[in-house]
Amino acid sequence: MLRNPINEEKDEKSQVGISDETFDISTASGDLVKIFKEPATVLTKLLEKVKEQFSFQKYINATKSLNEESYRLARSLGVSSQRTRELTVAVADAIPEFVGIGLEVKDAGLTMSSLYESLNTNLSLSKETLVDFAATAKVTGVEQKTLATNFRDVGVSLSMVGENMLQVTKIAQQAGVTVKAVSDAVVSNLDKMNIYNFDGGIKGLAKMAAQASRLGISMEGVFGFVDKVFNPEGAINMAAALQRLGVTTSDLLDPLRLMDLSQNDPTELQNQIVSMTKEFVRFDTVNRRFEILPGAKRRLNEIGAQMGYNNGELQKMAINAANFDFKLKQIRMPSLAINEETKNLIATMAQINERGIAEVRVAQVDSSGNFTGEYENVAVQKLTETQIKILERQQLSTEDTMSDIAKDQLDELRKVNTNMSKFIMAQRYGIASSNLFSGAYVNTLSSLNKTIKNSKIGQQPAQTSKTYRENMIEFEDKSLMQIANLGADELIKLVTSAANKGANINLAKIGTDIVTSIKNVVSTKLGSITETYLEKFSEIKPTVVHSGVVDMNFTHTFDFNDLSNISPQMKELIKDLFIQGLTETEIRNIIRVSIDKIKTENPNIIGGGGMST
């Protein structure tokens, strides 16, 4: 089936978003190798490619896309078209920021759709909230819908999701475990905050998730145990059972303490369980591995069954906890002021070599502190203060927002592309969403629509299929094969004849009528360059020529927000000429002709270096 992309509306279900390509230096330069071999040639090509981003067609396409996207969002919200202007500006402002963190142009509108659908509310979203939220999903790897609904259900607003997940991200980095693993665990267990109290709120839950990730266990086992000892009866029975099985960890044997930890500090309760398991494990110096003591395997299995840990979960915790503790004990640096978190980071990153020594791989630096590209294995007990700082520099993020982290995680080529794309999209969608472009686009099409609706082709007979079905007598003496072989002009005559009978319209004239209507609308909305039109500019100063210059030293179309030293009349003229699709050179020439004409016709008003009225 033939499809007309001009009239095709966006499908709310497919959610394709705005289709607009971001800048790619690889494509622009043709070959990355040439950047090093022929930098001057590449730069010239690069500038030409950037210039192409300022074509009038791209602004019109962007205006059209923004209009379609805002109406799609309005339909998904179920609101009137009166809100489309707000949605247009919101998407236009978000696009360059989304592109700046490595996302696509279409993601701005799709993120809004995702939030509306997941929360089922008509939110008013700022650019900052949208970008921070999208960056959070990108950095943590957690789906946007999951982030939105799970945080909402614990009373956290969208604007605070990024800040809370930034805490989670930094805790994961400090613990030496993956951000995604900890983020997934935190978000999926946020509902536990409505049941238990965590020291520091989400921060406490994140520390619990980081420890679980380090030990390779799920948090479900811990919360299952928490549920067992949440009430007095359960706490008393559990303490008695653990005491009978020979557990010596005091906090697990005191029912009151056990119940208090389950209700107010599940993170510490997990610490106590981990501490308890370590006494069942030893390091086999012969085979260089950790193992559960042969005589303790059955007892640990019974303890696990009593606590609700099945399928070897408690044994896995015991092995990994002993491994971590073994490495931690080798970090003996009394002369260095390092905190517990840094020690935990080093122990997590360290590996035990064939001699039973924990060592980490540290990047080498030169005398200026710059990385040399080489690495060395260093025993944790021999780390210097400089090497510890290098490890922290490699592992920890110093960025203050999720957006900054998302940008920092881009490779160098993508950073170039995103910076260029952000500039291109900022000016393109800024202009496209301006009152000049957006207003002219909407008003022109709206006026054209009214013209068509008020014409004969917009009236009921012409828009009813029955009209044409009952008046196709012109075809009755022809076979389908004959009709199929008719030329376009002959077919139009037959259809026009049928239409005239039922709807009193002439299809052959429809094209001409529409073109005339468009001309009338454009003439009404934009004016024309006539003698009368030029007379409006009798107050123009001679110093009216102005061009915007971007950082890369090439001239582009006028920046309408910075037309300094230009009278209001001339500013309006430039806008009108620009919307008609004239190039900068053509606009300059028209302005020059305008001034010359005014000077010629009004020689008495020229005075000094300018023009007066």
C-alpha cells in the first residue's frame, strides 16, 4: 500500500518518536584515518557537513515533527490541543540535552510517553527532570517505567529519582561491585522500605544490596529471614533453634535484638548473618581455595534450612564472605589514613594469587600523574598512598549528577559527536519551537484547513461515499479492464462527472483551488514584497545588515534572538523573508535594494551617518 509521509500521523502504539539524525564525525569526514593524514581537508568537509545542518528544510521538518509529537503526547494524555504548546516547548528543550548524554532525538518524547503511561497522570515535566530521569535509566540499566513506578510507591517524586540513584551508584562504585547489579536490587526491593526501617533510608538499602552483590547472593533470602523474626514469637523460636545448632553470634541469639534488627536495621542483620557464616570456612593452602570445614557442612545446611536459606545460598555466602575477609585482613597500613570503605573497595577488587597473597592491578603514572597505559600487580599490604588514590580514581565517579556520569561514560568519539549534535539540535529545535516557526506552521495550516472546510470539497455531499457510489453511471458501459487502461485525464473526467452530479464539485479544479488557498493564506500571514510593503521601512537605519556567526567561523542563517541595531520593522521583514525560504544572500540583497530605494525616493531624509524620519 502506498503511504504518504507528509500526511501520516504518528502511531501512538508504535511510538516512533521524532526521526532526526544526530551528527556523526565519522560520516562527515568520510574516513577517520583522514583526520590524521589530511586534517585540513577533513576540516573543510566537516564544516560543509555542519553547514548542511542549517538548511531551511531541516527547520521546517523539525517544526513539523515537533507539532506531530506534541499532538501525539496530547492524545496519549487525553488532553485538548491547548496543551500542545507546552508539550512542544518541553520536547524541544529536552532534545539537545538528551543528545548531549548520548541518547537519540526521539528519546525525549518517548521518555515523556513512558512516564505518562507508567504513572497514569498528566504530569507537568521540566527539562531538568526529564533529562535526569533518562540519564538515570541509562547509567543504572533499570527500565524507566520500573524506576518511575517503584519510586512513586515509596513516596519519592520523579524529580528526586536521579538524586537517590546517584547515591546508589556511588555506593556501588565504592563497594567495588557493578552499578547495574546494585541498582536492580535496590529498585526491585524499594517496597521493603514501606515494611522495614533502613538506616539512612535508600542509602541503607543500597549498602545492603552492595554487600549482597559482593557475596553473590540474592536479597530475597535475607528478607525471608527478616520476615521470620519480625514478631516476638518468631524471634524467640529462631534464637532458640540457632542456639541449639551451635551458633555463637550474640545478636542472632538474643530474641529482642533479633526482632529489633529485623524491624529497624535489616542491613545490620545481614551483616550479622554474614559474620556468623565465616566461622564455618577455611582457606585450603594446598589447593589455594576456600572450603567449608568437612565437619561443619551438615550443621551449616541445617542452619540454612532453619533460617530459610535453600539451595546452598548460605554456603555460597559463607565461602564469599570468608574470601572477602581473607583479603581484607591483608590490608595492613597503619601509617596511611584510609577509611573502612576504601579498604572494602581494595578487598573487593583484589584477587588471591598462587601464593595466597591478595593483590590488585594498578595503573602506572608518570611524574606528572598522567596514566602511562601500563599496569602492575601490587600486593594489597604494599600499596602506597598514591596507588590507593589511583585505584579510587579508576573506580569512583566524581560527577555530581546522573547526566554528568552518563556523559563521562561516553567514548571520546561519541563525546565529539554529542557535543556537535547538542549544538545543532539546540538551535534547530529552538528555532522550530519559536513563535515564528511553530506559530506560522500551525496558523498557516489552520487557515488552510478552514478554507478547505468552507469550500465545496469540505461539505457533506463531497465527503460521503454514498455520493460517488450512486453517481458512477459514467462507468456502467465499461468493463473493469477498460477502466484500468484509461489514462489519468480520462479517468478524472469520468470521476468529475460523477462527482458533479452528487456533490456539485469539479475535481479537476481541486488542485488549483488548493494552490490558490495556500497562496491566499501565505499572503495574509506573511505579506509580500511590494511597493506598499517596502514603504513600511522608512525608519530603517543603513547599518541593518547582520549575520550570526557560530564558533567554527562560518556564517549561518539569522539568529532571531540577537538582531541587534535593527529597527522592529526591519526585524519583522527579515523574519518574513526567512519563513518564505529565502537564503541569507537573498535576504541581504532585498535589504540592500530596500535601503537604496528609500534613499533614492527620499533624498531629503538622509542625514549624517544614518537615516531619520
